[in-house]
Amino acid sequence: MCAEGIEPPQTVAEALRMMDAALDFLNGPGLRGLEAAGLGSVLESLAGLGGKVAAARAAALSRFDAARGYAADGHGSTVSWLAARARTTRQAASAEVRQMRQFSAHPVIAAAVAAGDLSGSWAAQIAGWSRRLPADWRDDIDKLLVDTASAGASLEDLAVVAQAAYEKWRSQQPDPDDPDDGSDDRYLKLATTIDGAGRINGNLSPECAASVQAVLETLGKKTGPDDDRTEAQRYHDALQLACQLLLRADLAPDRAGADAHLDGVISLAHLLRLPGATELEEAWLAALAGQPGYLAGKDAEVVACDAVMHPVVTSSPDIAVVDQMIGIVLAYLDEAGYGDEDPGTGTAGEGTATATVRSKALSPEAWQALRYAIARLAIDLVSGPDRLASILRRGLLDAPYTSKSVVLDVGVSSGIPGHIRRAVQLRARGCCEWPGCEKKAVYCDVHHLRHQADGGSTSVTNCVLLCQYHHDVCIHRHGWRLTLHPDATTTAYGPCGQVIHSHSPPGGPAPP
């Protein structure tokens, strides 16, 4: 319904422009000219308008979510899309999606909020009360509570009405203490054939059935528009995934006293500051030149007791050092006279191309690419078996941290070795490495940036941690490409020219 004397908008764009202009007026001269006594009615009106805006946003968000509009921008969910594109926190984005789904499950309440008859906070409270009721009761109780609120009832009065409705429903249910409630008939049987296939039969209690249903519905959703699995197939895969998640998270009971695993992490910079590090570094460099997570104190002591120890050395690229490397190379080229004209011919010498490149200021993108190329070589120089990190760890630390380094590059492998998986998870800080995604490692796979079929190796620099959606759907189905930078940031490139950075893109003038 439109205010009297005001023509309704004809398009969504026109409506948004009118809203924008009205809010600019209220945020500008509109409210400044009002006396304090008149602000009460303004606040009441704004509360109603806020509910209408929330209802409209929830309706748009519901259609966006149902159409998986977020997939076109390389995101795996509406929450991650809101966090990235609407520049909001994931907590706020999750709350907005919850409200949208709440409105979808309670259309009577959503209509009352859209009409301005109910505030958003009261709507959430009423929906929370009626959610305990079965679907065939919910709409009627929602209407009863909304009508009662419109008649002037307080929130406390509504709580009494909601509780009375709940008790009435419970009185019509079977007695939970009745020995004939069917729980004694519960069973589950898994039979396997000679080739390992299985068949499950059973009679589940109501509590177990509800839990299984929740798991199947949560993990059995379609993974994207190209997911052509039937519901039965998706539920089968959901059961398998649920079991795998339970095992990956080590939530299954311990078997035969299996030990805990603990990664003892020390930075390369800290190792270099220890007594004796300088001598070991010099010896390693001399030999090389002659060739063709974190706990401390009592917490660490408690966790490390009887744990399997994995010594881990970490480092982070210092771009300033890379700039110094570039400067050294350029200074050497200048001193060596590359690019000077040949006195006998008057033509440029063999270093012409190098001198021409050096004589022009590199663009920020070109400088960044040069930084990354040198940083990759520098990281390869110090990491791996018998490299600097290994020499320092084995020469400066006591047992059990002096064991030989684990190989972090195994070439072609049918699987991902545990030590490489741990190294990749440490670099990814336990989350999916797709820009903006925060799925935990338990939901993720290790993906080869360059596929093994194309000659890619199983190494830390060629492997990334990706959740199922970004790995199976974005990479393998939709054709996205992911780039891992030496500083552990990533950039995703979409099939239609989309670019998503996990960091700010390079900009500004190139370093001197």
C-alpha cells in the first residue's frame, strides 16, 4: 500500500532510487529540523520500515539462494557471497541467511513483517516458539500469534499463548514412557556381498531417524547446477561423507590406544637466531657453492605427552629481501657493462635486451611477477631434504626434532602422502585456500594445481587445500583456475573472465 498522494514506483530500480533519496533526506536535513518531542513517532515509523526492508531483502535473498546466484561469482554459498560482495562479516551474513530461511519456513510471519505489523525481533521470537511444532500446526499457530500481537498483546502474553499451543500438541502425542513406543524394536543391519557392496536394513527410533534425516538433508544437497544425481544417490553419498568426516576429525573412539599427533612448529627466522646457526649456514652455503602451529608452556607439555611428534619448520617470504636480490642482479649487470654499445660496430652488445628492460620502469604487475618468480626460487633453495632448513633443525635442536626431513616433493603419486598433506594444511591455516572460503580442512581435499596427467608433481608448491565445492564444481566442472603465490595467497580466474583475489591486487609504483 502506498502513502496517499504518492505515485507507486513502476520498476525495482525506480523503487530503490526512491528509497535511496528518502534515506538521504532523513540522514541529512530531514531529522535535524525536528524537535525531540516529535522523534518518537519517527522512530516508530522507522521500526516498521526496517521490518519491510528486511522482508524485501529476505525475499530477494531467497530467490538468489534458490537459483544459486552465488556460483557465477565463484562462491560456494550465499553466506560466502554476502561476506565477500556485501562487505559484511561472516557472522552477520549467516544471521541474514538464517532470517531468510526463517521467513521461508514461516510465510505468515514474513507477510506480517512485510506489512509492517510485526518487528523483525518479534518475528524471530515467534518463529522460534512455533518451530517446535509440526508443520501442519505451524501456520495456524503463527497466525494466532500474529493476530494476538496485532491486537496489542505484549511479548510475555505471546509467550503464554505459544506455550499453551505447544502443551496442547504434546498432550495429543503418545506417552514417551509407554513401553510400546517402539524403541525396543530398534535395530540396524549391514549386509555385504562378496564384492564388498552393502545393503542396510533397520528400524530406527524417532530420535535416531531425526538425526539421520538431518545429516542426509545437510550433506545431501546438490553441489551445483550440473549435479544430476538423484535424491537417493545424493543421500547415499551424504552417508558416506558423514562417515568420512567422523573419521577425518578423529571423533571416532580411539582404537588400541592410538596416540595423538602434534606438530611442533618453529620458524626459520627463529632457527637462524639460535647460537651456532651462522656457522651452519656458512658451511651449508659453502658446500652448496662447491656442487654442480602452536603451543607453548604447560599446554604444550600436556598435549605432547605420549604424542607422535612431527617437527615442522616454517617461514614467510620477506619481499624486501627479494627486492634486494633484484637490486644485486641489476647492479651486477650495470657493472659488467651488459647493454653497452660495441665500439667496433656501433651496435648494442649481447646484453641489449637486458639493458632495454632495465632502462624502463617496470609496471607494478611486472615487478610483482618478478618478485614471485625469485621468491619461488628462494623458497626452493632453502626447503627440502638436506637444504638449509633441514641443516639448521638437525644441527641446533635436540631429539626427537633432529630426524631427517620428510620429502615434500614426491613427483607422481597415486595419493597424497601424509607429510605433504600436513604441510599444505599448515600453509592453508586449516581452511580452504579458495579466495574468501573458510571451510575447515576436514571438508577439504588436496588438489594439484597442475594436474598429474599434465606433468604436475605431488609437492607442496603444486598442491592446495580446496573444499568439495571449489574443487569438484568450480575447478573440475566450471573450468575455474587457481594460482598459488609464494606468500601463500591465491587468485582464482573464472571461465568468463572473473578474477577473485585472497589479497589486494598489486598496485602503486614499483619499488626503486
